[in-house]
Amino acid sequence: VLKERELIRRIRKMAGAHQRQRRAWEGHPVVAGIGDDCAILEMTAGHEALVTTDFSLEGVHFRREWLPAREIGRRCLLRGLSDIAAMGGEPLAAFLSLALPRSVEQRWLDGFLVGLLKLAQRYGVALAGGDVAQSPGAVLADIVVVGQAPKGKALRRSGARVGDGIYVTGALGRSASELKAFRGRGRPRHVSLAEPRVEQGQKLRGVASACIDVSDGLSTDLRHICEESGVGAVVEAEAVPVAQGATLQDALHGGDDYELLFTSAKPVPEKAAGVTITLIGEIVRGRKLELVDVAGKRKPFEEKGWEHFRR
Amino acid sequence: VLKERELIRRIRKMAGAHQRQRRAWEGHPVVAGIGDDCAILEMTAGHEALVTTDFSLEGVHFRREWLPAREIGRRCLLRGLSDIAAMGGEPLAAFLSLALPRSVEQRWLDGFLVGLLKLAQRYGVALAGGDVAQSPGAVLADIVVVGQAPKGKALRRSGARVGDGIYVTGALGRSASELKAFRGRGRPRHVSLAEPRVEQGQKLRGVASACIDVSDGLSTDLRHICEESGVGAVVEAEAVPVAQGATLQDALHGGDDYELLFTSAKPVPEKAAGVTITLIGEIVRGRKLELVDVAGKRKPFEEKGWEHFRR
């Protein structure tokens, strides 16, 4: 049984080791981290702060029996980093609120933290604070990531205009196809490691008119852009890049791929930071989302809600 | 049953109404709020960002049968604002991650949000984002507050030095005495409304050498200051200001009072923004915490862990 104080000590010790490494690399935006009432962050002049929070709840967003602890910790932070990427931002610090039931052992916690902290380190992010509690039931995590972007340059959902092309980075559907494998066989042989498109998002500043990360599925996330921008969209099913092993349906509706979906009226490069960019459709007048299917027939692009690991 | 999307719409609508009022008052640090991948905040030049996160979990931090929904929402944000106050900071924006079980009705949610948003409005804070999910069990909330303080001026836990006086704002023990009433009679006749000491914390910049808010109880929170500062402390039991209806034990060990506990070698005013300040002891060499009891006898000032509503 892990007591709250032991939990804080453990997190602080593990985060501290990573943070010291980080300090050796570059400037340290985290002036004060774990161990005070608030963390203190130094922002770069001429920048705005970006803040995102994401729950990772056992039974809703993940299952302990399906994934190793490290991968659960990694995905917890991935969700937040991907939101910063979708704004074209630079992530600075993460905050973890974590409630564990009595049954969770220290080994599981250590795995969770190693997975989270390794990803944090790769993207130059310090674990600068959070909260701990005993959980009344499942493992409950809430991750906050704070980042920054040059003033007025952050990519919003609301900037799509009629005539803009619709683009996506990488390929879609991998998480949905993995989920089917989980459902079929229990643990899959290997788990793909989605990456937050942080570098790619930064390169899209000044290019993309609107941007979002594909966390809920293409059909849902494109709708978010259209709703916030007051426009419609037509997507060519044949143009959508489908991940290896996935189906077109996985790519159209599956979530948790963390690719960037964006719109632009400008010339768009073929790749951003090594990742392919594909034109999949066009922003149109009105509010409707339509899909041109493989037979060339236009039909409503209906949303099939992605409910993470629940379905 | 509240679906996730309905929940977001509801929160956005209620938060939006408050935010528009806020925009009329003063500058608006929230450039973008609910409805994008991240919120965008504009910080004041020459300031550092402050970030704090606090869980409010049903069965751990509160019980739905003991408090009206409004008061639960209010206390959820109070915890975060109090952390900003303890740093001498100015709160800017709040982020609410909220998971509700199917059994919770819209009326309860509305009450919770009204309580939270009214407090937010009073302290000039916008609800700028968060996350929602269906809870696998209890009501789960995690509140994030982002604030700012002039560069290098934030009050830390680590600045207490030997010879500094130990001070506390207001009076202690009210929450602990209320908790006893809850245990005895179910609902108490009235519930006191603790306030975050935001204005008081700002006035302590340049005066306090170390500061913390009393959320876990005097005996625990003073220990946090001593541990981070590498010092010991002696507290005079007779000097500790006891709230009306509370006992000395409530005041020494009870949490959730949200007063500020600070140290200083400088002249300290009798009041800060209308709230009395009391000298209760002195920072000493070593690492021990001692209490001079009402009989004048020195003994170890032992910690009696405050576990919110659990005990």
C-alpha cells in the first residue's frame, strides 16, 4: 500500500532525476517544481501561455490488463503533448494529478512514471507538480501540460475558411485496429508507439489556418474544426492515408492516433519534420460534412464517436 | 444521464456568461478559452507563471450528502486559489477536469458550477478549459489554477531562516470543528465560507520569507516549510488564534482553513487587507518542531494528519 507522502517522495525523486538532466541541456523554464504550493515557470518574452488538461481514467481511457504500466504512463502524457502540438506550441512543463487504489503496487507506479518521464524528457518537458490522493476505486490520472507559442501565432480550431485544403499528417486508424486486436486476443504482440507531432505543429505556424489533433477520430475532430470555424467540409475517402494493418473505417472514425488535422489556403510542404502530409479534402460553404466514398458517391460524413478503450 | 458533449456545452455556456462579464471589467488575459485544444493566456511582461493542481474526490475530499453542490464546487476552486495566494500571486484562469457518474443529475452539476463560477468571478478568474469524462464511480474533479507573480517575487516554502517569526492570518480550526458537527448530526446548521487569502498573499510579497496555506493543518504545513527551508520551529500554543467554536486541537491540527502561514524577519503589519495577523512562534536551528503548551512545557509538535472528510 502506497501512502500519499511516499507517493509524493517517489514521484519527486524520479522527476528530479529527469529534471536535472534537462537542466544540463538548455535554459530551465521551471524555476520551482514539485515541493511548493505552485510551480513557477518562466515564459519567453513575446509568447503566450498554452494550457491543456486531459483525464486518463482506468476503465474509460485505458485498461490495466491490456497495456503495460509504462505504456499507460506514456499515453497519459502523450494526450497533453499532442494538444500543445495541435496549437503549434512548445511544451514546457507537465503536472500530474494521480489517485491510486490501495491494490496498486509500487512496481506498477514506477513503470507508469518511467513511461511518462521518458516521453517528457524526449520533448524537453519537466514534471513540475501535481497532486496525489488515494483513489476510491480505479486508477485516476489527470495530466496538465503548459506550453508557449509566439504571441498571436498559436494554431486555433476556428480559422478554417471556404476553399482551404484539408490535410492530415502521417496515417490514421492504427489505434482503432490495435483496439480490435485487444478485444480479440487480449494483449497484442506489439503496441505501436504514437508520437505527439510537436515539431510538425511548430512548422505549421504561418501555414495552417486551423489545426486540431486526431484524438477522437477524423469524423469527430474535423467536425470540431467546422463548428468552431462556421464552415462545412468534403473529404475524399480514397485520399485518407490508412495506417498499415488498419481499415478505411478505422482511419475515418478511430481516435487516439495523435496525428494533426489542419486546413490551409497556402502551399503546404509534402513533409513536416520527416512526416508525410496528405491532402484529403476541402473546406466548403455551409455547415455540412460530406464524404466522397470509394465509388465516387457523396454522402454525409457521419460521426462515429470514438470512446477510447470503452467500446 | 449527462453525456460528455452535453456536459461540455453546459460548462461552456455557464463559464461563457461569467467570462463575458469579466471582459467588461478589465484586460482579458484569456485570449482563447473552452473550445480549442489548449487555452491561450496572455501573461504580464516581467512576470512568472504559477501553476497548481488539486484533486477534489468524492469520498476522499468531500461527501455529497454533507454539503450542497454549490459549496462543493466552491471548495473545489478554493483549494487552487489558496495555493496561488500562498505564493503571493494573482490568479488568472482555472481549468476543471470533471468526471461524473451516471447517477448525477443536471441540477447537481448546475449547483456545482454556480458555486465554482461565483468564486471564480469574485477573484477575477476565468474558467478557461478542462476535460470531462464519465466517471467509473464517484464524482472526480481536478482543478488547475494558473496565475502570475512579478519575476523573483513569488513566496516560496523554502525561504524561512533561523530567527524569523512565524505568523498566521485569521484564525484556525473552523473546518475541523465543522467536520465534528457533520459527524455528529449529519448536516450542520450553517457552513462557514472560507476565503482564499489572495489579496493578503500579495501584500506579503517582500515581507514574508516563506509562505504556505493551511490546507493540511498547522502541524503538517509548518513541517512543510521547515523541511523545504532546512530549519526547526517552536510554536506557542497559547498564541495560536482559535476560530470561534473550535478547540485548540482543531486549530493545531485541522486542515482546510486556507489561512496563510508565513515566516518573516521584517516588521509585519497587524493586518493585511482587513485580516488579522498573529505571531505564533519562531524559526530555530535544527530540524525539530516543538510546541510550548499552555502550561509552558516544551514538547514535540507532533503531526496529526488531516485527511479532509475521510476521518
